[in-house]
Amino acid sequence: MSTPRPSDRTTRHQPLVLGLFRIVWGLLFTTEGAATVFGLLGRRASPVGDWPFWYAGVIELVCGALVLLGVATRGAAFLSSGIMAFAYFTEHQPDGLFPLQNDGLAPALFCWGFLLLFFFGPGALSLAGLVRRPGTEPGAAGPVPGRAS
């Protein structure tokens, strides 16, 4: 009888942990967007149409909600990663090379976190997983090979 390796025990929980990461990440991003668009949580609202801040706030609000719910996660994560890279390089990077120098830690972390979600998908606990077509796996792009549709 062999004892399970630690990697076997942790691998079994990867979809759940990825789903929890997606929920928290989406909630954090949604609150950033809500604070920018509506002036919540002690932040002044960006004027409607103010480039790029108001538009970024709308994208943060909508994409954050999609990621939080696990609907169109990959597309929303790709767009979110891109706007955070744009924010970092246009607003923060001119003030210094490293995020701790230029106050760009949040955009850098959001950029890489959303890139992770783009490649790994929504994980467990997503609304898309509840309405998944028969013959597909969570986060899969289409039917699972070897399974009848």
C-alpha cells in the first residue's frame, strides 16, 4: 500500500482553489471599477467620458463582474489583463522601473492574475459550469475528445 504524495492531494483541489481565486480576483476588480465609475469606497468618481480613467473603470466593473460570476471568464480576463498592462506602462512605468517605485503594484498584479485566468479558465464554482453543455469539461473550449456528444 502506497501513501498518497502531497502533490496528489493538492492536485485534486486545483479546480476549487482556482475557482475561489477567480471569485476573489473578480470581486477586487469589480470594486476598483465601481469606485472609479460611481465614486464608492472613499474614491471620487471619474467624470463620464474621461479618457482613460472612466473607460477603464467601466471595463473593470463589467469584466470584474463577469470574472466573479465565471461567465465569459477567458475573454473578460484577457481584456482585463490588457487594460492593466496599458495602465502600468502608460501611468506608472514612466515614474520608475519597478512597481514599488512607481505605485504600480496593483496593475502589475491584476495583469498577471488575469493572464493566469485567461490560460487556466474559470475553475470550479462558475455560472458557466452550471449551464455547461453535455460532453464538455469545466473550462474546456469544446467537447472532450473521446466522449460522445
